[in-house]
Amino acid sequence: MLVATWNVNSIRARLPAVVKWLALRRPDVVCLQEIKCVDEQFPCEPFEDLGYACAIFGQKTYNGVAILAKAGVEDVVRGLPGDPGDVESRVIAATAGGLRVVNAYVVNGRQVGHEKYHYKLSWLARLARLVQAERAAHEQLAVVGDFNVTFDDRDVARPEAWHEQILCSTPEREALAGVVAAGVADSVRRFTQDKGPYTWWDFKTRGFERGDGLRIDHVLLSPEALERCERVDVDVEVRAASGASDHAPVVASLRDAS
DNA sequence: ATGGTGGATTTTCCA
């Protein structure tokens, strides 16, 4: 079972690239972030033609998340339950093929100390509560998405340039650790302790061309799901293509559940 | 170098 996460930076702008990648990669579960459209504008049909069911939590212009799954999507939850302050479309959960999937687009935070930075820390703490509840209810759990946070400096190609900057500050990393503490682990670090791989490169500073990458898109797995995980790949060639999103897809491969 | 690029919707916001 292939479980993928990809911040597409507008599903309408990226539709040809997403369809092409899906047809080649054929992941079983695909979690998209920053779809940047309302539910009615989401192009379900090309995905249904490829065999995917769609669960969408859209928003006009900004944010928006969706889960596509070949096995269908059940028990869909949109937003942070019981959290009236969660007014943006940043998280959707669903069950697909026996796996509970939480798909999050974490607040970017703009810069350390900014009002949105504090909102980011708060939102991550509230996401951790959702993960705790999902973990209590599901052994097979994947929490994936664009977390807009690196775990440590191995996730930063140029750590000296990013030291205590947005995406890399200690409070952000502590908030991400709070999500992990709810009962999931970073799947990539099951396989490597080396620097990288990276999943995002800044458009503005031509980060990809400069080799200035960060790993901010994650696949976090419950112990029972992590035990099934055979590999995690970043499809960096997708980021290298012209007209790409600023994020590359991340794909985890899970053995069949016993 | 406080720039740069890219997307959506508008002449600006967000990343």
C-alpha cells in the first residue's frame, strides 16, 4: 500500500502534473494540501477516472486539503473537532483500506514572533489533541501532510542559513514533537539518519536551483503502521519539472496488514 | 540585496 502526501499549491494549476504523477505512481492513498479551491471547484472527475474516491475540505483562495483513495474514503472528519477557533480548511481525516489517515496543512507562520507564528504553535498543539484522539481509536494510523516544520538540522540542507528561522525554530520543533508524542513516529528516520531527503524549496529565492532544501512534509506512523513501512521516497523529479509546486510528493510503502 | 517567484484574486494577500 502506497500512502502519499503532496502540497500541490493549487489543484487547478497543478491538475495535469498531478494526473500524470498519479497515473505513473498509482499510490493507494493520496493526501493533498493547498488545493486552494472550494469543494465545488475540486476536479473530482479526472481522479475518479483513475479509480480514486475523493474526500474534500476546500476553501476559497487559500489552504484546502483532500484525501484520494482507491479503496474509498470512510468516516470523514473535517477540521479540528470541538474547536470553534479552527476556522480554516487545514485538516481532514478519513479511513481508507483499513488505514486511518489524518491529512494536515499546518499554518506557515510567516516569521518567528509574527502573529501567525503564535497561531501556528497553537494550531499544532490542537492538532496534537486530534492525533491523540485518533490514536486512541485506531491502531493503524498515518498522520501526514505539510507540517511547515523541520524536526532537526538533518532536515535542512543549509542549517546555518535557517538557524532559529521560520520552519526551523526550537518552539516549532517542540510543537511538532508534541504531535509525535501523541503516538506517531517519523517514518523517514526509520531508514536513515543522514542529512535529507528534502521536500520543499523556496520559489522566491530559487531554493531548488541553489540546493537550499528543507524536509517539512512528513509521514508520521503509529507503531503498528510503522512496523509495516518498507520505505519512504521523495519524488524529487516532480519538483524539478517545469511548472512544479514548491513541494515534492512523499510516498511511504506499507506492507499488507497481517 | 528585506529582493526574489508563483498562485488566486485582485491591484494585494499568502507562501
